[in-house]
Amino acid sequence: MDYFQPPINLFNFKEGEICIFANRDFVLNKYTKPNFCSLPTAAELRDALYASKGSDARSQIAMLFDKDTFVEIGAYTKRGFSDFIATERSSEFEGVICGYGAIDGKLVFAFVEDASRMGGAIDERHAKKITDLYRMAINNGAPVIGVFNSNGTDIFEGTAGLAAYGRIITAVTRASGVIPQIAYVAGNCIGTCAAIASMFDIVVKKDSASLYVSSPALTGEKDAQDAIVAYCGTEEQCAGYIIGLISFLPSNSSVGIQGAEICTDNLNRKLGNLDFGGDALSVISVVADNSMFIELTHDYASAASTAFTTIGGVKCGVVATSYSKNEGRIDVEAARKISKFVTLCDSFSIPVVTLVDSLGLAINKKNECLFAPELAKLAMAYASSVCPKITVILGHAIGASFVLLGSKSLGADLVYATEESEIGALSAASGVAFAWDKYISEEKTREELINEWKMTVSSPANAASSGEIDDIISINEMRARICSALLMLSAKGDASAVAYRKVLPL
């Protein structure tokens, strides 16, 4: 056998003929035939690039960024040629726009998937544009906004397309806790894309967008993933919400505790003898400077509220339970919501103010298998966080709610209790039923014993005597005391770092 074969000239074959080259059979067609043409000019590239300037992706960029500040990077990146399929659009620009600009004067990076380009399909070059953007964002210590609108991966890329998911996941993971990441689901965000979006610190969703792992047609569950959504609204509302978040959040984890430029509210403002009706948002409103706050995940686990605000000019996160909603009891959803929020605050040195009014845990047979792990995450979120933590017991702190919601034993810096609060292992009614039923008589009614339990066993004075409460305060002075505590703790991170270096020199 003659092992030497002369080089094969592909140009001698006609369309439709079989060519054997490197042990691979393929049919020459109009896509594999050599096609010599001149390269486009820069002007032609630019015209082609902005042919879709009226697309949803471009309008979203315009709504988010300060006017004329967005600068695109990797603008002329085009889709790669597939060995398995090629179309007339195979050389169009990648389905993601990446760049940087200013939002409220702050440097922000963003990638915006453009469904008008190949449906925003994710491939190797799509992932490269995003990972390059993340590298720049981390190096410059600036937030990232990811706008999701894609029909998934390019199936004809096979494992290379699947690996593109992995590269994006790795970039998001490396940025986690280093720079703030906000996901905006503006269109389709399905399958693995939904998992990637959920990795971001905060998820915002357009009300007409699709966010799911498995199709609702298969699961029968519509909006099942909305549990991770911090806010849902129209395109304009979502843009405004994201701009508000960017203005509040620090640019990166090294910024430290932030203060507002000017506190226009009275630090010593008194609240009077307010009755909040067991509503957490009412409490947050009267405590916050000028009653302004940004709530996260309003429609999920409504017994617990989480919000960003400024109190006494110090930017902070607030966790509050609503006694009016199932007596403020913590369930699986509430534990998950609070632990994620506290972890986010700690990542960026945002102080946490916890306002407790809860009768403990909610019994739910359906979610019992998830209860212990979620409660563990909640406990770990508070215990492992080093940001300033202030807790105020408004009405009730019974059982696990006292321990898990920012107690001193979990590392709270200061814990206050109001004069009318009830603190203990059991509520007064349950305590009497458990231990004092035998004392009920004609001379001593159950109601009298319950009141006696509140005045002794579960009184704030009794809790303070054990050292677990720093002070007993009135509702009237609550805001002023929180302001004072936040200002005192505003240098906590810096002072701790200095002390640590003195003990363990680098």
C-alpha cells in the first residue's frame, strides 16, 4: 500500500461531491466552499452594529445608564462558525452587549442579552464577552448588572456551548461578595440561565418575563421561581428600582460602612406612643430617615420584611417581622429570605437592624424536611457576620425567634427591648398552660396568671438581668437610640482591622 498521498486540493471538487480529508467525510456546499471577499470597513461594521439600535437591549441600556455614558466593549465580536450547521446569519454580532457607564454618577458594568441577535443564544464567544466584562469589573471594583433575555445555549455547539454556561457561572461566583451583582430578567431566563440569575445578589424581574428551570407546562407551577425575585414590575419600574439599588449599594466590599452625604432628618426625632398594629413596614417607615426605604422581596414570606434604608444618615439593612401576619412566626420561606439578606449586608459591610415581633416558629408539616437546614442557614448568617448588628425587640421574642433573629449570643452588638415586650422560651399563655395550670382557682384566674407570667418570667427586666438585653427603652426613643448605636458602630470594621493587625502582624 502506498502510504504517501499527494495533498488534496479542495478547490477541484464540485458541489455535492464527497471529499475524504483527514479521515473525515463531508459534503461541499455553499457554506464550506471558499468565498473570497474583502473585509468590511470600520464604517460598515459600525453601521451593521447599530442596525438594531432600536432593540429592547439598547432601550434597556438607555433607561439604566446616565445619558451618553455607556461605552460598549467587544462590540464587533461575531458568532463563530459551526461545523454542524451554518445559516445566512452565522456571522452576525454576538447576542450580548457588554460595556460600562455611569448610573447616578457611579461606575457600573453591564451585560445585556439581545434577543434580536440569534435569540440571544449563549455560545463560547457570548461567555467570553461576559467573563471579560467581569474581569474588568472586579479589577475596577464596580457593580455588575446582568440583563437576561436568552432562549438558551446554541445546541449546535454541543459541549462547547454547555461549557459557556460554566464559564459564566465561574465568573459570577468569583465576583460574589466582592462586587454587587444585580440580575434583571427582561425576557426569557430559563433552564441553567435561571440558576445563573439566582446566583446574583438581587434579582429584578419584568412582569412579562419568563423565569423558570422547568417549563410551567410540565410542572403546572407558574411563577415558581418568583421566590428569588426582589422586585417585579414594568420595564420603567424595574429600571428605576435598579437605579435606586445602585445608588444605595457600595461599589465593592472594601468600601466599608457608608453614610449618606447629608442627613436631612432629625437624629433625635421622637416617635410618640405609636401603635404599629404588628406591621413591619410601618415600623421601618417611622424609623427610616424621611420614611424612605427600598424593600426587597415584598411578595415572598410576608411575615418577614427586608429593606435598605438610611437611619441617622447611616446606610443599613433592616429585617423586621410582622406580628399581624401569623404572629410573626418564622417559616422556611422567612428563614431563607432573612438569611440571604443578612449575608448580602455582611458581604458589603452594611449594618443590620433587626426589629423583632414574633411568637417563634411556624409549624408546617409540608416543609418540615427543609426547616432545620434553613434555620441553620439563618443562624449561621447572623453568627458569621461581622457587620454592625443592632436588634430591637418590639413586642414578642419567643423561643427560637429570640435566638435566631439577632440575639447577643449570635453576635449582635446591641440588643434593646421595649417596655411592653415579652421575651422567653414560651409565650405567657403557653407557659401558664404548661407550668401554672395547677394554680388556677376561683381566686386566681387564667388571665391573672398570664399577666403575672408577663410581669415576671417573660418580662424584659428578667431578660436584661441575664445580660442578654442591653437596655429597656420606650417606643418614643427607639429611633434616636438606633441612630446613636449606628453612629457609634460606624467605624467597627476599620477599628477591628487595626486591632487584628496589632495582634497578628502581617
